[in-house]
Amino acid sequence: MLRRRLPLLLCFIAGLFMAVQYYVPHHSVQSAYETLLLWLQTLLAFAFLLGTVSLIRVHYHKIRNKAADRGFSLVMFAGLFAMLGLGFFHPSHHAPGSPFNLMFLNVQVPIEATMFSLLAFYVASAAFRAFRARTLEATLLLVAAAIVMLGRVPIGEMISSTIPEATRWILEVPNLAAKRGIMIGVGLGMMATSLKIILGIERAWMGGGD
Amino acid sequence: MMRASLAVLSILVLSLTFGWAWAQDELVLEGVEPALSDTLPPDLIPPAPAAGLTAVDYVDNNDSGNKIDLSWTTSPDDGDGAADVTGYQVWRSETAAGPGDTLAFVAAGQAGYLDETAEPGTPYYYSVTAFDGTNHSDAVSFGPVAGARNWFTATRAAVLVLVSVFFGLVLVFTQLAERGAKLFVRRIPGLNAIEEAVGRATEMGRPVLYVPGIGEIDNIMTIASLTILSHVAKITARYETPLIVPTARAVVMSAAEEVVKEAYAEVGKPDAYNRDNIRYLSDAQFAFAGAVNGIMLREKPAANLYLGAFWAESLLLAETGFEAGAIQVAGTAMVSQLPFFVTACDYTLLGEELYAASAYLSREPKLLGGLKGSDWMKVVTIVLIAAGIIMNLVGADAFVEWFHTS
């Protein structure tokens, strides 16, 4: 019973405090708030260890069970331990030109940039499907998208000065109105969920049940 | 004779040299502009004073009662008139009698100063004089004013009132639901599709992939996602379909482990729970996206559920899932990512539907009350927006001002 009630009690106290501190500017309350945020950072740092242990366990099991794709697990271990070794044992690993720094700048950063740049192709292929005028809504989307795309490049202005103006209207009136409508709903949904969690009505996030 | 000639010649050369040099000096002196201070009389006229000095207790978000906010109207000679004001001198005194000590010099053109050195509770008198480099204007004064350690941010009163109304509505409808009142909830196709997607994965003998986003555990979207994960895990446990949950945050992984394990135990299938399927991949956004894409292509899940906080990786995931032929259901409150999910997924939960999912799936009366409360708060919001428009049109700005926060 205590295993269930203690987290709920802690959640209630912490949640209530976080809500109240928004309205109380007194430095004693704000200092306590800052301290709680520091605790969160400490907690996250410790949790990082749990994540690393999970990563090692999953890939170790793949290698031990001779899974078909265990080669990727070996690459993961090579990368993990190489970076760990360079980070722990090489002095001044943050210094420009250090092996750790070189590995980060010449391996990690280009790989991430490549993944990010793939988005351009994904956007193109997704847009191709979305802009098929099969229904009234899809046709409206296609027309709006064509106007917005033309209005954002110099050729749109060259065709007609109305196109950039229409682009601005689409983005600032119907588009913004829809976004604000969604955001009001999101805000209320967030508050309702927070209240249910603070009051212990919603418990599925901690494993559900009573 | 010779000597005399040399002497005369020497005198001539020296005279010529001296005369030339003297003439040069004269020329040089004539070429120099006399200094302005040598020609103008000293400035005896002080600038016009500043006006309308006010000082108020300044309340920020870490209030120690030591801040007083001063503001005034600049001197007519500041940038205009004689245009000779170089700045303002701010004085502070604990008595009404004198200007007291100099607190600060403020540059010309500025009309305010924040005193951050006040003793809480001590009444002060402030004076401000305009300065032109030589003379001070008459002082403009204000006081007494004291800093206080505030316990409430008055500018946030409107938020407190509206939040209280909203929480009241949620609690009222929760009570009504508990007493058996029938609360209508519209059909949400995306949520109905979750069970269908899991069923399809079961028929195909392939796993279900559940991505709870890349938000940290303190993100409410992640919490909402974990509540949906609990329902999804119960369905997969019943069907004995493998459920893979890749995470980008270690704390989320720990929470997801607990949620899934508990769900499997609740439906009486604790042995079907596989800890290795709840995986921490990477905190790096695109490393995570790459790893999840790898899972989609190698382990070939038949159903992909993306529910939580997503950023630029949303389309990378959803488009790969589409190419892999999986049935896909997404849901996020990140407005900028919704178009990507709508385009690439079969069903998408728009914004607040993500928060409604837990109540919708469980049909628990207490949770449904929260949904009704949200709906009625939307009515209140619409009424307030309409009232704000009308009040602004008739010039009753105080109504709109009351909603401004800082």
C-alpha cells in the first residue's frame, strides 16, 4: 500500500508546490523552486547510467543470442567504448584537436547533419502524396500550398504581386487561427492532465492500478 | 677686412634665419583656431528639470524586497530645446529634507532606473536632476516608498482566477461522473485505430512499435504518452504480441519499464513481459531517429505508434514507417509537427486528443470528468475572447489589461 501511496503523496506535494510558486515571487519560495530544479538535474544525471546499462544489456543479449543483426551491436560497442575511453583517459578531451573532440566533430556531427538533411527528401516525398487532389480538402491543401510556395520565392512576386500578399493572408489568418485553436485545446488538455496527476486521479503513468 | 666681411655676413644670415623663424611662428599661431572655452562665456543656465518622478516597489520572480522601480518624464532640453542634457543624476535619501546620496547617473534619453540596493521595509525619498555637464536642474522628487517581500504576483491574478475556474469545472464534472452521470465523448478515430493496429500486428505475427517521443519525463506530453502506453501494453499483453518501446531519455525508459511491466501483470501475463524490448537508444535527436528507423527496417513492426513530444525527427520516423508498410497512428501537441504526421500516418491525434486518450480508452468516469471540464473551459474561453473584443471596441481597456501578465 505504501509503495502506491508514497509516490502519490510526493507527486501531490511537488505538483502543488510547482503550481503555487508561479504566483509567489518571494525569494524563499523561488530559492526552493531553484533547488528542486537542481534535484531534477541530479536525478537525470543518475538516470543516464540506467540508460547506458540498458543499452549495453540489450546489445549484449543480441550478440550472445547470435541475432541476425548482431554486427550492428558490435559497432555500437566499438563506438561506445572508444568514446568512453577517449573521454575518460585522454587529458583535456574537450580541447580542440584532442582525439575525443576530433571523433565528435568528424563522425558524430556529420552523421547527424546527414540525418537532418535527409528531411528535405522526406518532405518532398510526403508532400507529393499529400498534394494529390483526391478530395475537396486535399484540393484546398494543394491550392493553398502552391500559393504559399510561390509566395515565398522571387518568381511568385514576378508573376503577380498578389501572390506574396495571398501567402501572407493564408499564413496569418486561416493558418494562425487554426494553430491558435489547437493551442488553446492543448493548453487546457495539459492543465487537465496535470490536475488529474496531482490529485492522483490519473495513475497509469506510474504503472496504473490502485 | 676679411674678418669684418665674415662678421657682417654672419649677422645677416643669423638675422634672416631668426626673422624667417619668427615669421613662421606667427603664421602657425594665426592658423590655430582659438579654443571654444576661450571664446564662449561659461554655461550658467541649468537645463529644464525632468518631471513626473514615480517610484514603486518592483516585483520580479525572485523578490527579496530590495528593488524600487523609478520612472520619470525626460527634461524638455533632453534631445530637444537646448539639447544640452548629458544625463540624469538619481539621488536617494531616508529623509524628506535633502537629496541624500547619489545613487546613479543615467544617460540622456533614459526615463527610468531600477534601484536594486534598497533595504526591505525602509522608506526612501528619491530625487532626479537633469545634468548638462556643468549645471544640475532643479530636482524632481518622490517619496516615501519602501520595498516589500511580496507573496503574490498581482499581475498573475487573472491566471489564478481562470485556473481556479477550470479546476473547479474539472472537479465538478469528475464528481458528476462518479455519481453516474452519462458524459458524452465524441468518437476519436485515431484512438479506435490503436486496437485495430495491434490486432493487425498480431495477425501478421509481427511486433508493435511504440515511440513515446523524445521529450523528458517532465514534459506533460511524455506523461500523457505513458498513460496511453499502459493501455496499449494491456492490449499487446492480451494478444501476446511483442511491444517494442524505444526511448530517447533514460528516465522515460525507467518509467516505461514500470508501466509496461505493471500492465502485463494486470492482465495476468507477467511472463510475456520482455525487459529488452524497452530500450534506451540515444539522447541525440537524430541518432535516436536513425536507431528507430533501424528497428523499423530490421524488426519490421506491423504497427507504429508515435505518441508524445516530437520535433524534426517526426517525419524521418513516420516516412520510414510508411515506406516499411506499417499501419501508423501518431499524436502530438507540437503544432509544427502535426502536418508531417497527418501526411505520413494513417491516423493522427490532433493536440488535445493526445491528452484525451487515457480517458477515452479507459472510459473511467473520473477521467471523463476532466474531458468535460476542458470542454466547458473552452466555452468560457470563447466567451472571454468575445467579451475582450467588445470591451476593446467600446474603449474599456481595463478589461483587456487585467489579462496581461508579466
